Amino acid sequence: MKLKSLLLGLGLVAGISAAQAEDPFKVGFVYVGPVGDHGWSYEHNRGREELEKHFEGKVTTSYVENVAEGADAERVITQLAKSGNDLIFTTSFGYMNPTLKVAKRFPKTTFEHATGYKRSKNLGTYALRTYEGRYVSGIAAGMMTKTNKVGYIGSFPIPEVFRDINSAYMAAKTVNPNVEFKIVWVNSWYDPGKETDAANALMDQGVDVLLQHTDSPAPLIAAEKRGMRAVGQASDMSHFAPEAHIFSVRDDWAPYYIKTTEAVINGTYEPADFWGGFKDDMLSIASINENLPADVKAKIKVTYDDIRSGKISPFTGPITNNEGKVVVEAGHTLTDTELAQVNWYVEGITDAIPH
Amino acid sequence: MDAELLSQVLFAAIKTGTPLLLIALGEVICEKSGVLNLGQEGMMLMGAVVGFLAAYSSGSVGLGVIGAIIIGMFMSLIFAFLVLHLGANQVATGLALTIFGTGLSAFVGSGVVGQTVQGFQPLIIPVLSDIPFIGHILFTHDLLVYLSFVLAALVSYVATKTRIGLIIKAVGENPHAANAIGIKVLRVRYCAVMFGGAMAGLSGAYMSLVYTPMWIENMTSGRGWIALALVVFASWRVGRIMLGAYLFGLASIMHLVLQGMGWNISPNLLAMLPYVATVVVMVIISADHFKEKLLAPRSLGKPFDPRQMA
Amino acid sequence: MIRVQARIEQSTLMKIASPLLAIFLTLIFGSVLFSAIGKDPLQAMQVLLIAPLSDMYNIGEMFVKMGPLLLCAVGLSLCYRANLWNIGAEGQLLMGALGGSTAALAFIDSSSVLALPITLICGVVSGMLWAAIPTYLKLKFNSNLILTTIMFNYIALYLLLWAVHGPLRDPEGYGFPESALFSDITTLPILFDEGRIHLGVIFAIFAAIGAWVLLNKSHIGFQIRVFGEDEPAARYAGFNGKKISWIVMLFAGALAGLAGVAEVTGPIGQLIPSVSPGYGYSAIIVAYLGRLHPLGALLSATFMAVLYMGGDLAQIEIGVPTAVVGMFQGVLLFFLLACDFFIRYRVSFITNNNPIQE
């Protein structure tokens, strides 16, 4: 009798552990902002939701929002790994060193860090080719400006932003040789109040088209109020500014999250440095405004297609910086590693790189 | 800088200074009655989110403003009950209110992230707006900015020229004496704190209905703290709060204007300017008033308990 | 009839009972809250309040989180005891981090045993200097300490951002705003093999004890207390107010600076833009929850550290958004503050109709 129940018990235990083996695959996310920021973290969270929907029932996800990029990050990433997540996405640059440290301690877990450059056996990196969207924005801005002054609201003076300013400027120059860029830094990724102030400060100085490297729709709303134009960033922002909105460059992380999860589940995952753009459907041009002139609309679409097909590649030399030095030799196209280190403005931008 | 740009910049300074002015007007009355409420950020966020929700669901910005004022008062009521009735520490309770309000506002607002409303439209006042230079700076704003002018005048009048103002001052300076002459100290403080809450709510509504007509978590980004500093900066004088709010507004857009003009200084060092300027001005003002000891209400931050009078 | 009377002396029993009552009330509120959003309340409480102390790793992390809160709160407690409204721990902490990082980066190729002590001293001195400016302005020009310390928090933040985007940026860091990783010689030693408990935590605990001794066993401490409680009496006794202000402010600045340098040389290991998630502000509430008592701060800093960690765990384990965690924390603080009422007042139910004062 006792033996029997013992055996039964053992069977039960075996059953449980078998059931555990079929447990859903767990994916964890770490966000730097609140998911309600309607910007960077919001878009990553949408990607997470898509991921869960795609693998209905087979994949469960969890996330931690508002994780400061300091000492807390390492703890949160560790706790995610400890609580059994098989794959962990850390979605802000400041998580680079903490992710690397935790990845070393949890060799069986896979880690993916957005926008960084350090990798290891179980840590890959991924980023967006935001400069592709910025190139199309530059084309539209160059064609739409009447004052020949385009405003660029910068977040922080880092390579990603310098690179995108260059991309937009070079594009604008191809359609409007007289175009001039005014750059204002707000020291924040999203601060609607400050972005509004920056937008107004630029428009006060004759700017009539705004590009932004910050995440809130505030600059679009400011442009709408004053009858100017602007390009939306990160998500579709058309409803914030029905008249002013030119189009939005939309980020979409879902394809990458789905692809990576699939690879880890199938055991085909290899850590790499992945850059997604138009070609991968991780960037798209959303809601081109009906009120644009036909030639502008057409040019936007052609430019998008040309970048997607590889016909246009913004950082192909020769490119000279605004100190007169050749930074990209003729015939050379910047590699992804080089794209991550752009620390110059192209010829024609009158500002200097801030230090 | 030409006159046109200058007038644009001053116009923007008033716009940027208005939320600070609104919230500081409430806080100054609150502090004059002897209560220090560090929960402004929390009340302001609640005002912003409830104002937005009310306007979004009803389609009326007016209702939004009213909703924001009511929630601001309700939030301040929690604070008032804790510090006035239960004698809880004002500093700690205020900070707890900020933590609570930040969380609650994010929770209530999660459904409307990414939505927008038709905010207040500019109301250009005829004739006055045609005055050269000043007309544009002062009279081409929206309704809430004009309301802030009126409120500033009203608060200033009530605080300095009326019996109510005297009572608030008496309660803030010496609650025991005030109590002795029959003033209901706690009742006065309740009213003052709730006025502060109403103004914080209104200021939040200005953020979510006028400045950037949308709701985003933490959208007030520290303005409550600046307002606190403003009250001190103005040495608890209403007229000076108005000046201070616009000066701070000006300083905080100046670094953006200068960047646009091509000043090539580190944006981080430029962003420091408003804070450095505030300290410098403060030092000059307070050094000037050196003999006028103790500008702050004398019982500021100290609990008053009528039960101990008996 | 409920009758409320002020106690002549604070109730010792209630000093212990009131926090317990507060926690009990919060648990009831929390149950309602978590049930309302469809979470199992028992599990939520377990994750929020118990899980942070459930294993060695988490306990270690709790100490790591507690360290900077405690260092700042101890300094602030002394300031508030002396009626000095210093809101500037955040800025002093950031300057400590900046000063310490400058030294640590200068020692990046060094193997001197003095490198770490010098780095720590640089951090401490930077924090002291940052506290010294508002103190000087207050004593010399009568400027309001609340205002200047808030402003100096912002100024410190932008100075740090400037440094990390400029002179201290890692030349091999792809232009990102981070310094190079510090070398092992300037990294605080880890105390246990597992986890991240570092020497800074020990400093923090010693600081709390030291401050308690200073406050209660020394003549200076006596002066600080008298000054805070009855300034005219202190002046009458001939105590030097300026000297006390200087001592207290510099002490607070030094501790906050130490907290900053211990963060960058400890768990972070480099200078980054977001050194502090607002430790200097949270420390204000820690100081008050600890009733402005250095050893009380030890308890309240531990408690707040648990609460913060529980918030992150609640997101991981049961998917509660930070918004709800924030509400829960706010309400818990409300109850804690409200229940102090019973320490100072006696509430009794009586049958006869004695008139009650308002």
C-alpha cells in the first residue's frame, strides 16, 4: 500500500516535471520609461504584445518599466533571469554593461540589448536604421520648406542623433540646395513641455518644417497651432496634427522580437549585431498626409522604395564633414559599426558638434 | 535679436511661465497659512490626467478644467486631513502625496495615452492685441492665460487688502494668537490647502489641455518643485511670484532660442542657466532684504493643535 | 463618544504598535486594490513585501539599495534636527559621483593602493563643497536654503551630464555618454562572493551609528538638538549657530557625496548619466519615516529598499504595473504617517458626554 502510494507520488512528480518542460517559453523585457510614454518604451511594449499574440499560448512575457539605468538595472535583469525567463530584451543603451554582467552569470539564458555594441556568447544587440526614415523626412522637409529653414529637435548629443541629422540634411540638400538646418537640443527623450518650447523657439526664428529626435507628439501639435509642418516620430502621430503632419516614421520592433524568439526556441539563435530598417519592416512611413502636393507624395514613395531596394544608401562616400575633412571615402559605404560612431556633421551644417 | 523675435520670445516666456504661476499662486496661499505642501507634483499630475479625461470623454475643455480643479482639491484634502487633523509631518506627507499622485495618475490615464483633444484656442483680444510689441506678448494667448492674469491680481488683492488675507496671515504667523482671538485655525488652513490643490489641478489642466493637449505619464516633469522654489524666490509676495514665473519661463526657453541662433555652447551648460540665474537673483534679493528677517511665515511647517490649547 | 487627548509623553507602546497598525491597514487597502485589478492579493503582498527578503541574492540587493538611501537620510536627519531645510542631497550625491569618477578615471592605469581611498575622498569632498555653497549663501546673504539646494540639484545634474557627454566620456565608447569602466583598483571591494554587497554598505551603517553617537553623546550633538528645538535658548546659551550650520551641512554633504562615489565605484562601476534614481529625494522621506533619528533611518531605509525592490518584483512575477505599485507605496506612507497620531494622542471611547474641544 505504502509502496504503491509512493510510486503514485513519484509518478505525479514525474508528471509535474514533464509538464514543466512544456511550460511556455518565457520572455522578459526591461523598459527605461513608463509604457505610457507613447514613445520609445511604448513601442517596445507594443512589440512585446505582438510577440505574445503571435505565439499564442506558447510564449508568455513579462516586463519591468521605469527601470533606471543605474545600479537598479543589473538587479532587475538578474531577477528576470532568476525567475526563469529564457530570453531577455533590455531596451535602452544604458543597460549595456549590466546586461553583459548578468549574461555572464546566466549562460543558459539568451540576452538581447538594444542600441549597444557589446556582445558575448549569449548576448546579441539590435538597433533600428532610424537614419533611413530620417532620410525620407529630409526629402519631404527640403521640398516643403518655404523659408528654407528646417528645425531639428535633438534629444542628446550622441552618435545616433548626429548620424540622423546628417542623413536628413544630405537628403534635404538633394531636393533643395538652399536649405539650412537649425538644431536645438532639449536634453531629454521625452518631455512634452520642453519639446513644445523648442518647437516654438525654432519657429520664432523662421523655421517652417520641424523634424524631431524626441518621442512626444508635442512638436507636431505646436506646428499645427502655427500652421507649420512636421514629421512624426516613432509611432503614427497623424491624429495629433491633421494639417501639419507630413508623415510619421514608425518603429516596429515586433518582427525582430518574433524572429529572435523563434530562433531561440528552435535552437538556431546566434548572437549578432542586427540592424533593422525599411527592408525588415521594422521602420515604415505611416499616414502620408493627403494635403501634400502630388510631387512631394510621389518623391516620398520613390525615396522609400529606393532605400528599401538598396538603390539609395545615405552614407556612401564621398562625404566631407563641416570641418573640411573627408570622413567617408568615395565608393565606401559606412559599415554598421561605423554608423554607430558618427561624430561629425556633414559639410553645410553650420553648427559644431557640441561637447 | 530683432524686435519681432524678442516679442515672440516674451510671448513664449509668458506661456511657459503660466503653469508655474498658477501652481505657485496656490502654494503661496497655502504657505501663508503656515502649511508647506510638497505634494504639488502629485496634485498637478492628477489635475492633468483628470482634466484630460474629462475633456476627452465629454468633448468640453471647460468640463476638463472643472474636473481638474475638483480632483486637485480632493487630493489636497487627503493631505490636509493627515497634517491638520492627525498632525502628520508636512514634509513627509507632501512627498507621499507626490508618490501617490504619480502612481494614481499613471493608472487612471493608461487608457488615453496617445489620444488628443481640441484644446483651448487662442483668444485674440481685439484692440488691445493691436498695441505694437506689447499687444502680441500679452493679448494673443488663450483663455487660461488670461485667467491666470486675473487670478494673480485677485490673489494679490485678497492676500494684501482684505480681511481674509489678514486672517490667513495671522494663522500663518502665530496660530496660537489667532486661535485666542477666535479664528478657527484649522478651518482656515483647510481652506488654504484646498485652494492650493485647486490651483495645482488647474495648472495640471493647463499642461494637458493647453500646453500639450494630451496625456503622458509624468508630463509635468518637475514643475511642482520649481513652483516651490518660486514661492521662496518671491519671498511669499504674490506680485513677485508673477514676475518670477515669467522670468523662469524666459530663462528656460532662452537656452533653446540661443541654440537656434547658433550659439555653440554645450546644451547641458546652457540648460543650467535658469537655475544659476535663479540663485543669483535670489542672492541679490535676499541680501538686499537682510534686515527684514524671516520673510517666511513664522509657523510654516509646524503643526498646530487646538486640543493642546485647553 | 470618541474622546481624543494629547498625551503628556509619547507612548512607547504606540511607537511600536503604530507602524504595525499602518501596515495592517495597508494590507487591507492593498487587498482591495489588487483584487480590483484582478490580481491575487495574497500573492501580491507576498511579492511586494516578503519576496525582496526571500533569498541571499535579494537580501544582498536590498542592502545595495539601502546604502545610498541611508547615507543621504542620516545627513538629512541631522540637518532637519537643526532646522536646516536641506533638499540638496540629490545634488550632493551627484557631485560625489562626479568628483569620485574624475579621480577614478585618473587612476585608470594606476596600481597604487592609495587610488581607492583618494577616489573616495574626492567624492566626499565634492559632496561637501556642493553643500558648502548653499550654506555660505545662507549664512552670508540670508538666501533660502530650500531654494538654493533645489536649484543646486539641477545644476549638479547638468554638470554631470556635461561631463559625461564631454571630458569624461569614454574615448573608445562609440561616442555614447558613459565613462570608461573603472579599473579594479578603484572599485569598492565586494564583501561576499555572491551578489553585490560592497564596502559602501558598511560605510552607510557606520555612518548611521556614528551620527547617533554624535547626536546623543557629544556636546556638538547636544547643541544641534537644542538649536533645532529652541533657537532662542540656544543663542542665549551662547551656542554658535553658524558653526553648527556649517558642521551639520558639511556632514550631510560628505555623506551624500560618499553615497554618490560609492554608487559609481560600487554597483555601477563607471560614470553614467543616471547615477541616481532620485535617492536624494527619497532620502527625505526616509529621514522623516525614521523620525529624524539616525538609527530610525536605518530601519526606514531598509523598509524603503524593500518597498522599491518589491515594486520591481511585482512587475516581474505578477505583472502589476509601476503605477499600481506607486499607489500602494503612497498609501502605505499615508497610513504610516497617519498612525503616528496614536503616539501623540490617546483615543478613548467614553459614554458620558464630555464636551470635546474642536
